[in-house]
Amino acid sequence: MNGPLTTNDGVVFGCLCLILAFVFQSARSRHPYFRRFYGIVPPLLICYFAPSLLTSLGIYDPDQSQVYYVASRYLLPASLVLLTVSTDLKEILRLGPKAIIVFLAGTFGVVLGGPVSLYLMQWVWPDAVAGFGDDAVWRGMATVAGSWIGGGANQTAMKEVFEVNESMFSAMITVDVLVANVWMAFLLFGVPRAEKIDRWNGADASIIADLKEKLVLRQEGKERVPQVADLFLLMAVAFGVTAFAHFCADLIAPWITAHAPGLARFSLTSSFFWLVVIATSGGILLSMTRASQLESVGASKLGTVFLYVLIASIGMKMDVFAIFEHKGLFLMGMIWILIHGLVLFSVAWIVKAPFFLVAVGSQANIGGAASAPVVAGAFHPSLAPIGVLLAVLGYGVGTYAAYFCAQLMRVLSGG
């Protein structure tokens, strides 16, 4: 075909909803085939890869669709509000310094992994990392560093700061999404084995278990069947805070751009950065009020629905066959993520951190706000807010750390 089968976003959105419905229905099926399949393959991974298969088969073209834009600009901030509105900050703070230490270890692993993987590839496969000027691979790697430490806003900031051309940026997006999802699959594979991993590591996961139990009891004790009025209230809170976040972001980002353009390196000129931060902050502030009772009518459940629509729309942007065109870059990305994992697990072993903090701390870097709460929720839905809070920390340090990482790679490349 010369073009996609459809460019109608109504059809595209319907396809994504059908995929998500099938995954969730089959994942809870008692059929032996599905039980065996999902015992090996996490449902979350299918939510990413199934939409990508339709992209690769030419059913739709994500570049001609606005579904991802709508999901990232409206559903993502709304989901962050709903996931954080029931946050119990006092209980989460009981996790102690280990959560921050593991998160920062993951950040350091990304910063270290970039130049190390580039150096190894220059020695093993120099043609794969060749390029000068706008085509320099280190420039494209800077965008991956931004994505893997903060998220989309930080990635965009790196693209603008280092003037990455579109062809290089497209290749790096493929590497970013594919490698990140392979890594996430590895972490999700460890979720049902977390107790064994913690016993092997000698980690005390009792704090996580106690936190989960308290959050579950808090939710179950007040849970009731939502009425129409309750659902409209959830929508009003979620999209009301999202509207406020958009309004503020549209004022703050242009003002900083005009009066302090140097702050672009910290993503402070990105309206998307402010959108996410303000929406999350709004949810946390509301959690200190009576709005925290919205969890009793399914706030986190609706937030999870919004989040999975975003995940499916991210999966649209993947081209699973593109890996054959960028085998060298993919290999470099795998080396990079393995270094991140090595640093992360080494620090976790030293401080005896439970696997929950390892998985969520890693995804708060690599996946950001889109997948950190999902991975946290894979342990238990009540733990999703921890992923959100760590992901916001990633936004704060992402551009600075990615900028430093990019400078190391530039020096190593002789740029």
C-alpha cells in the first residue's frame, strides 16, 4: 500500500479500545491457553505491542493521527490527577530514603550508560555510530537520555537544544520505545517473583506490604458503587485540574521563554512539562482535602483507563519492523539499558532495597509518568501513586542529567 488503510481517528481510537478490551478480558479469562500465555507475557506489554503491529501492517499511520496528542495532553494529566488524589503522603514517606537512592541510581545508570555504550559501539561496530554534524549519533542519543531520565518533555528539550534532525530523531524514537519496552517486560516478569528476589537480596519488603495493606483497607472500607453524579464529579475534578494546568502552562512557558530562555535546558520552557507538574501537584493538593474520598467511587480505576489509552497510543508510534533498519542502534540501546540495570541492581543490593522500589525507580526514569504508575500498579493498584511521585522527580532532574550525559557523549565523539 502507498498509504495507511485509514486516516480517520474515529477508526484508530476504536481499534485501540478494541485491543485494550480484548487484552483485559482475556487476561482475566480462566481458559488454560490465556492463563499460560499471560503467565509468561505481561498484559501491559501486549497493550504496547498490539497497536504497533497494526502500525507496521499499515492499518494506520500515527504521524497522521491526533490520538496520541489528545491522550498525552488531556488523558495523561487527567489520569495523574485521579491517581494522586487518593495519595497518602504520610504513608508513602515511610518508604524512607531507599526510594530516592534507588531512583537516583537509575538516573546515574542512564548517564553512565550513554557514553559507555557509545564507546563500546565505536570499538565493536563503528559504522553503526558514524555520523557528523546534524547526523551525529550522540545528538540522537541525547534525546534518548532525556526520555529515559525524565520523559517526553525532556526528550523534546534535548532535540531542540542539540538540533537533532528528523531522520535521526525518528531512528532514536524507535530505539527508545523498543528498548524501553523490552526492559519494562523484564521488570514486569519479575513482579510475581518479587518475594523470591527480595529473599535472595535480603531486602525487607515489609514496609511495602504494610503500605499496600493500609491503602487497600482504606479503599475497601469506603468503596461503593458509583452513581452518575459520582462519575461526573470524577470527570469534573480530573479535567477541571487539567484545564487549570493547561491555562497556567500556556502562561508560564511563554513567559519563561521570553524572559529566561536559558532555562530551556531544564525543560522549563516546555508547556508539556508544566502541564504534567501542575496536574500532579493539583492531585496531591486535593489528596489533602475531602477530595481524597473520590477513591471510594473509583478515581484510580478511571485514571488507569485513561493511562492505558495513552499506553496504546504510544504503542502506535512503534514500528516493530524498523529494528531491522537500525540493528546497530538497537544493540547500542540494549547495552545502554543493561548498564542502567547493572548500576540499579548493584545499588539495590548494597542498600537492600525491595524489588518494588527497583522496578518503580527504574520506570520512573525510563518510562516516566506514562508507565511508572502502571508498573507500580502491577504490584497492586493502590501503589500506583508512588510511581507517579517518583516520575515527577524524574521530570525535575531529567533535562539537567540528560544534558550532562549528552556533553560526555559529545566529547567522546570528538564533537
